[in-house]
Amino acid sequence: MKPFFSLLTFLVFSNVVFGQNYSLSTLVNTDTMNMFAIYKNPTDPSSILVLENGDWTNSGPEYNIFSADLAGNYSPIISTIFGDLKTLPIEFDGKFYFAAETQSLGVELIAFDGTTASVIDVEIGAIGSTPYSLKVENGLLYFSAIKAGKHQIFSFSNGTGLNQITNEDGSEGLIFISKIDTNLFYSKYEINGLIELKRLTNSGSSSVIRSSNFNISGIYASWPSIVKVGSRFLIFEDFRDLILRNSRVLGTNDFVTIDTLIDENNLPIQFEEKFEIINGHIFAKLHHHYYEYNGSNFSQFYPSLTNGLIDLFYFENAYYGLAINNEGEPDKIFKFDGGVATELYSSRHLHLLLLNDHDAYFSDLNSDSTMQSGIVRLSYDQIDTIPVSLKGLHSPIQNTALMWDNKLTFLYSNNLLIENTDIIQLDGLLSINTKEKDSFKLFPNPVKEDKQLFLYTQIDGHLECFNTIGQKVKSQDIFIGNNTVDLSGFASGTYILKLNGHTFKQIIE
């Protein structure tokens, strides 16, 4: 008879190694560059693309683009096709797209793969179409541009080419919002202060859904996002004047009857408000709160939480969030599971840097200039705090961190004005010894209640088991070879197993 271990399929879990000796290095150290965004190079994995603040002109900000390699060399990208960037790059179909100065065509749309660039000429023969408001949705790149002296919305892809969508008159600005089924939604701003939310169908019929006149009411309106659930459309609406801001979520089936589902009065300066799809559920992110949609209405996510949530994400079968401080309290990282909000970590100023499948990285900024700041990693409900011997970390806006060459690569500034920015790399986060990884095998996962867990190891050790609130519920010595772990009496749920510095997640059904 074969040993029972050979009859079972081994399931090898990803090990999370805590307490490692992390290696911090400065990849690019300069006192002359004001870097604020980094991107992977689509065609050259040995380099990254770096965006730097340039001059401010009458037409808005300008950006310079650089390249940095693994040796720390950095240099401006000199192109015969484009010069200063006028918009931030947006990734689409393996390339970056942005508006930039050209040699002779004025400001046009540029496609750039990290090595070569090409111009997408919106109006052949004209000097510049000034593209703006780039957005990717449903396999197309949408943007606004000026053609024949009028603002219009266009779509582009390598397969369909360039297509003009709108035929507007009198517009000072068009902003693409969303394309849903046969409906295209956009906002229109006129010089007389009239602001409209418009709907355009494939048949060419156009209608105004909402409007406001800033010159008359003093209220500026915008509609950052629209989604559809079943036959219902959900519309984010933002009204503001010079003092107050009112944000709401609207619901409609026919664009005639429009219901207010959420209504909040906020202060002028807020975090980005939008719809987010998290674990297949629709959430509305408003003033420091998330609201979950149940198919007909929204309800606040964990209303008992006294802190306001500024980030919510999902991995490893649970929701996690970053809560902003209240009246001098520290920022906090929470886990939300089974109706319970469990605080995992707190510090003065936390910002979400990067989110992977089961890892979240935060900058831990200490406002005391004499104290170290650091990096915080959340992985499998465990917190790894990594001091980085820096006196400040650049608070991320977008694209300020990425994984490059198996290292967390992020932007650092010695103050919050993004001056004298450096590129920092933190090594050791993903360095798992292959031999050690293969030396632990746990199965089955998930395991049924009142069943045994089997563990194979090539070294002796000590196993500890914790529930989701951090209570140790079991411990036992483990020996070389095959071991069994008795789980009888354990309630169904998620447990964390620690063995010789390695952490595993185990589910009991």
C-alpha cells in the first residue's frame, strides 16, 4: 500500500518572510529633479520612465520625461517626434499616450512605447489640436481635442483608428465620462458658465441630463463617473462653490426620474470621489467614507468605524482599509471581516503606495523631522515595519511606486513639496529562498471542520496558529517528515499559521 501522503496532492503556499534584513539603496540621487511619477518601460524592463515637473505656461503645466536604469543612470529622453508633455501619460495597448509639443504640428497626441514615438494627427493640416482629458474605457482611448476651432470628443485604437464622436458648438471644454451600452456620457462647459451633463446615443441623438450655470448660481458642477447596474444608471454628481462642496450619488432608469441615493455636504478639499468595483461589488467613495450598493440603495461600509476610510481594498478573502486620523489620532490600517473591524496598525501619517495580490505597501511618514519614517507592508494579516532612515516620504498621488527588479521602487522627497526627489529601492521584500519554500507543504486548503491538516517539513520547528483577531489558538512542535495538526473544535474561518519565521494562511470550511 502506498503511503497516504503520495495519494494526496501537495499544495504549496506562498511564504511570507518577516523580520528580514532589508536593503535600502538610492537609485537616483539628485538635487535638480522634481520627479513625481514613475512608470514601467513597455519595451525595456531594465529601465523605467520618470516624469518631472517642468514649466507652467499659459496653456497649463509642462512635464519632462526621463529614463532611469538599474545602475542608477538617468537621462532625458530626446525625441525627434515630441518635446514637453502637456498631459500625464496614460497606458493603453502596450504604449503610453499623451499630448506633447511636436516639431512642426503644434500640440498633438503622441503614442510612445518607451523607445519609439509616433504622432496621431487629429486634424491634418492644422497646427495643433491640443488633446486633453485622456481616458481608457472598453478597449478604446477617449480624449478631447480641438478640430476646426471646436472642442470635440474622439476615440482611438490601433484597430479602429481615430474617430470623432461629438459634433458640438460653443464649447469651452468637453470631458468624456463613460461609454455604457449605446450611451456615451460627457460634460460640456460653455464660456457663459453653463455646465451640462450630456448623453449621446449611437443613433446620434443628444440630450441634457443635468445642468448648472456657474455665472448665475455660483455653483460649479461636475460628474466624475457613471456606472450601470442592471437597468439602473448610477451618477456621481459634485456641486461646489467657493466655500462648500456637495457630493451626491444619483440613480435613474430613464434619465427623467432621478433619485438621490447618497447626499453629503463636505469641505472644499477632499480626496478623489468616484465609483470603485471591489471584489465584484460597487462602492461609492465620498467624503472619507465608502458606501456599498445592494442593488437598490447604498449603505455606509462599517458605519460603526469612527475613522473615515480613504482607501478600501480586498485580498485574501477579506476587506482591508486605510482610515485617516481624527483630531490628532494616528492613521490606522483595518481588516474588515465578519462584521468586525480589527485594527492591525496605526501611525501618524500613512499613505497607500502599492497594492499587489496579497501585499499592500504604505509609506509611514513621521511628521517629526528628527524621527525616522518608514515603509509598512501588510501581508496575510501580518504587519512588517521597515525603517528606511529617511526624514520624509513623498505622499503618493499616482504612479509614485512600482515593483521593479523584485524591489519596491518609490519616489522620496526630503519635504512635501516634491523638491530634490530621489528614486529609492527597498530590497528583500520578495526574496524567498526556493529551497526553504519547497521545504514546507500544507494540505488540504481549505480543510473541512473537525478534519486534520497535514504538514510536511524538511526541518524541525514550532507551529503556532492564530485566529483573525490575533489570538493564539494552538501551538505544537513540528518534526522532520510528515506531521498532522488536529483542528477539531476550531470554528470555520481563516487562520494564520506561523512556522520558523514563515507565515501561511489556512481556511477551515
